[in-house]
Amino acid sequence: MTGARAGIALVFPGQGAQARGMGAAAVGAGAGVELLSASRRLGCDLAHLVRDADDPTLRRTENAQPALFYTEWAVAEALVRAGVRPCAVAGHSLGEWVAIAAAGALDPVTALELVIERGRLMAAAATGTMAAVLGAPRAVVEAACARATAAGHVCVVANDNAPGQTVISGTPTGVERTGADLQALGVGRVVALRVSGAFHSPLMATAARAFRERLATVPLQDPQVPVAANATGAGCTTAATLRPALADQLERPVLWVDDVHALAAAGAATFIECGPGATLAGLIRRILPGAVVHRAATPEDARTLVGGW
């Protein structure tokens, strides 16, 4: 395998990782021309979003998701062209759509079309809120969520990101009650997140139903390498297992801890985070302390990384 190492997993961050100008270098290098063209047909000015959009514009769900998809796909494409052949892939929430395209289960243009629709549906369903819980075991957080639910509120674990780091999602009252419960127990620190909705919770049911219907019309291929699915925490190797996992993703928690272990079980010892930020790199180091983790924010970063091996 030219210019690469065995046992590499590519991982792709989700909404929240976006940064102003994050795709400017990729556009300037002529990456993903077909994606830019497809986005214009769908009324999404992707080139503007990844080069010039200000932070408030880029934070909007319907903008952040396609912008991240393009930026991350450009990095993955550069890695593959440089000779990297991953043994498995995974993405966190939105990032899972880049992962399935990188695995060859869906062509990137169709994946982008779905991502644009996904972002619009989630933005239209925006209600509720989310908060990070730091320092509390997942089981303790789940129990607090269950108590809020029993009291007639909505609050669930939305992300199992790393040992001692979960995210809860639900109605403002449900999230507030759960946070207060945890603080009364003296476990964990609760940090409100600046989000526009209660993602990965039952409050996404309307968006999930519409998206599930759209997904049913799309032909998926068996992935060329395992895709660690957010909704199951297991590696998907067939379209038959991947489709329901994708359909459930909007309402189900992101089981990132399980995903990382699934990547390791598929042979990954080196992980490359493709796209802006370093969130996943930090989480992976907490989940697998011995893992080798790299970051590539731009296609040039990808080429430099592989060239140094």
C-alpha cells in the first residue's frame, strides 16, 4: 500500500466542528467540483459556505451539515489519492454520511443530496436543547434521564462520546431537570450546548420519519470496508445492515465509544480525523489510550501527512 500504513481508520466529525473558511483551501485546489455543482442545483451555495460564510451563518444546521460534508470528503479523497486504504471508517452524526461515501456504499453526490435534505429537515424540526455531562458514568446519566422521563419530560442520552463524557438531549425542562438531578447527586458537570434542537432524541421523530422515507428510495451498495454505525455501535459490512442504522440515526444516540472499539476490532491501530477541529482525536485517545491519532484539516494536510510516512 503506497504511502500508507496498515490498520488505518478514517473518522469524520459532526456538527459543531465547523469553522469559518474551513473548505477554502479545498475549493482553491479544485477539490470536489461535482459536489459544488450538485449543491448549486439544490439551492445550496456550498462554495460560499466553506470559504466565506460568517460564524452565525455556518452554525445553522442546514448550512453546517453540507459544508462539513464537502470539507471532510475533500480530505478523505486526498488521502485515498495519496495511497491510504482504510480498514474501516466511522463518522460522528453528520460525519457518518462522509464515512459511508468513503466506504463506497453511496456515491458522494447522492450522499451530499441526502445531507442537504437531512440538514433542512432537522432545522425545520428544531426544538429542545442539549447539554454535555462531564465526569459522570453513562449509566448514572441514563438513570437521571429516566427519572426526568418518568416525571413527564423528554431527556435522553444523545451521545456516548468517551468515558465520563455524554451528551443529553430533550425538552428544555427535561434537560434542566436531568442536569439538576445529577448536580444534586454530586456527579458530573453539566454544560449547556449552543444548538438549535434536541438532536438524537425522540423530538427528531418528524424529521426522522421524512428522512427515512427519502432514504428508502436510495440505492445503497455494500461498503468496501466496515462502517461503524452510530445507532448500533457495530461495524456494518452490508447495505442490509447499514440502511436501518442510517434510518434510525436521527432519533438514536451516537454510540461513539462502541464505534471506536468496533474500528479497533476491524484492525485499526491508527486513526485519521478528516476535517476541521480535533474533537474526535481527543475522544479516541480517551477511549483507546494506545491509539495513534492524526488530524488532517485540508487536502494539503492529508498529502503532507502521508508524505511523512
